[in-house]
Amino acid sequence: MTDDRFFRRSGPFSLAEIAIHVGGELCAEAPSAFLVHGIAPLDSAETGEISVFSDSKWSAHFAISRASVIVTNSRLGDCEHNGSWLLLVKDPSLAFAQIGHLFYPPPCDNTGIHPRADIADTASIGEGSQIGPGATIGPDARLGRRCHVEANGVIGEGVVIGDDCRIGAGTTISHALIGARVRIGANNSIGGEGFGFVAGPKGLMRVAQLGRVIIENDVRIGGNCAIDRGAVCDTVIGMGTVIDNLVQIAHNVHIGRHCVIAGQCGIAGSSSLGDHVMVGGQVGINDHVHIGARARIAAKSGVIHDVAEGAIIGGYPAMPIRQWHRQTVAALGKPAPRKRD
């Protein structure tokens, strides 16, 4: 359940308003003026709340749900249910996400610079921005309009951040150019030195890390991640990509647009991901590896070779997912299912 101490709810909204908001169609018996006061899961929703039924595995909850309104599609809507009104849409999960933002819009930040913030004389901060206590904005750094740097965030010299960005508490950013509408969680290190050394007669010598981190528009980064700047070329995070907590991205890595990278992944230097790649949790990707567009990598996999576009792989070393499943079955001593003619 949502706790009003942490989330400020808007509304109520009529069924007609909600249907228009998501581009859906109400069932014939649903009163368009009925007011919905909140959202809830199928199994705990009550009268006046709206829920979602997006997968047949939840059909038992759908059958007994007390929600006044349930968002679903025409196929799932034929399942037995408890008399709730149906709001039919093409993609129930997407529509319910939109409804969530309708009831719980982003909070309005208080603008201004906290007296305990440290702002360099040559820094530029856009109109409507908020700088929290203990934050540091370095020389020649530029923040766009309506940005929010939370407590103890550090924006290094020359860093550029676009409009409507939020930088989490304790995050340090250097050597970076960041687009608009980027969300970066707490305690991240962005733009630090990459892990580059060469062996010499007197031991290891550090390789100068002279590149940048480029983060394009609409990227979301969780907490406790490290994204290293490039050695000579740049480290790039493509538009719309989502990165979970505890992810390490090494120098010179290039991540395409709209990728999803789950928690505890590590991507070694100079590797690249095409657009729309999905990477499961705890995946390790070797250096100088290319992952083709729309590829999917199962959790805990170790990727040591290039991956073709659209491939689905898993295991260590990562291989086509069906091959990995067959090897797993064989290792467990169970007969593999026979192929049907």
C-alpha cells in the first residue's frame, strides 16, 4: 500500500478522465462519472480503487478482486471476475503505469540554493533549480533549468547538465556531459578514472584517462553505480537507457538507446551494446565485446564473445539459451525432452 507520509496523492478522478488519459474503453455498464480515489493490487484493492490484470497467472486474484475498476485487455477481460468494471486497453501494464503517474505525479521541488551549499563563482545554475545542503558545484559547471542536486552531491569542474535533471544525494560527477530529464540516484560515481594500467620494469603504470562520460536524454541510473570516463574516446550511455543499482560500467563502453541493465552487472572496457538490449542481474561482459541490438542476456551469464542482433543467451560462457538449458538438464542427470516430429 502507498503511505501518504511519503507519496502525495492527487485525485479523485472520474472513470471518464482515466479512460481518456490512457486511451482506453470502458465497459458498457461502467458509470463514467464514478470517482476513483486510488490504485491498489488486485488482491488487496477495495471499493473506489483501480487495479490491473495484465497476465493470466493472476486470474485467481482477478476472479475475487474487490476493485471497482480493473485495467485489462479484451482477451483477459473474458476471464471470470467479481463484477468489477473493466477498462480495456491494448497494453494493461503501460496503462496502469500512466494511471500511477496520474494519481502520484512527481513532487514539486522547492527552488533555491541551500546556505550550506558551495557554489563556484563561475558556475551557472538554471532558473528554478534546487541545490541541497552540502552540495558542491565546481568552477564552470553548468546546470540547466529546474535541476535538483540533493544533499552532498558534487558536480565537478566543467560538467554540463541539461534541464529537468535530478542528481541523488552523495553522487559525484566529473568529466561528464549530461542531457535533459536524466535521473541519477544516490551515491554514484560518474566520470571517475577508468581501470587502465600497463606493466613496466618498475611495476604498473597508470594509463591516462582523457575521455568523458556522455549521458543522453531520459536516462535513469539507480544507486551505488560507477560509470568511468573514457581513456581517449568517451563512455556513452544512450537515450532512454535504464540502469539498476550496483552496476559497473568501465571506460570506453558504449551503450545504445533504450537498454535495460539489471543490478550487479559489470561491463568491461571498450565493450558496446546496441539499442534495446536487455541484460539480467549479475551479468559479466568481457572487454571489447559487442552485443547486437535487441539481444537478451539471462541473469548471472558470462559474456566473452560478440552476440548477434536479437540473440537470447545465457550461461557461462554465454551461449544460445536453448543450448544452455539442454546442458543444464544434462548436468542434473535428467533426460532432455525429445523433439516432436
